Amino acid sequence: MIGFFVFLGIVVLLAVIVIGLYNSLVTLRNRFKNAFSQIDVQLKRRYDLIPNLVETAKGYMKHERETLDAVIRARNSAMSASNTAAQSPGDPSAMKDLTSAEGVLTGAIGRIFALSESYPDLKANQNMLALQEELTSTENRISFARQAFNDAVTSYNIGREKFPNSIIANMFNFTPAALLESTESAEERKAPKVSF
């Protein structure tokens, strides 16, 4: 009889441990999914600002139609990649596609800003200045949201790789999550040289 109660106690203890480990992995996974939804909110804000930017620039940059069209195509591609990533945050393929699409979009927006320097009236336009400020603010928010997402993904990946969590993670198909890398190139990350 005592042996039965000892065995029952061990089974209950193991069940409690498995349930606790499973719940901690679920919590970590939901945290990184929530963190991605914060990125998604900021990306949607960015995507909503871009048509206004293009419309404002269109009146001044009549000869730059190709650049303006490239921005819209890049925006649409980035929106599509963002929607795919939102369905499965942390999926390596989705994160890679989103990073790539965002890099193309960032480059296209940069070209509009660079070209706007050649158009003094556009450069001084209040709508253009306000949109540039909004985009800059949004880019900062995206950076902070990306950092929070990557922190949450790192916590999740560490949690799923620890022993005995790794056993539970493999049993219940808790797959590794991918970080959302920066869209900056290695050249853009280099500190500018200053010489006097």
C-alpha cells in the first residue's frame, strides 16, 4: 500500500513538473508573439504614412515617377511580408522575408528623401516636413519594438533549450523562433569617420 502511494506521489510530482514547464514555455512563446504584434502596429503606421509621402512628393517630382512607383511597390511587398510574419511570428522564413522587404522599402524611402534635396519647394513643404518627422518617429518606434521582440524571442529560445525544458519543448513541438534582424547593411552600421 505504501509503495502505491509513493508511486502515485511520484507520478503526481512529475505531472506537476511537466505542466509547469509546459506553461512556462507557452508564456514565453506568447510574450514574443505579443512583442511582434507591437512591431506590426508600428509597421502598419509606417505603411499608412508612405502613400501620403508619395502624394506630397508627386506634385513636385514629376520627373521621378519611377522612384515614386518603386516606393509603392516596396511598400506593398513589405506589407505582404509583414502580414505573413504576423501569422507566424518567429518563423525563420517569414522573418527573413520581412527583413528583406523592409530593407528594400527603407532604401526606396531614402531615395525619395535624397531626391527631395534637389527640389527646394518640396524640401520646404510643410506636409513633406511633417511626414518626414512622422516617419522618423515611426522608425524609432519600430526599432524599440524590434528590440523588445528580439529580447522576448531570446528568452523563449533560452527557455526552450534549457534542461529539462528541452524535453518538454521537443515533446510538444515548441520550435525555435528567429530574431528580426536589422534592415541596415553592414556599411550603414559603420560609424562615420570624422576628421579635422
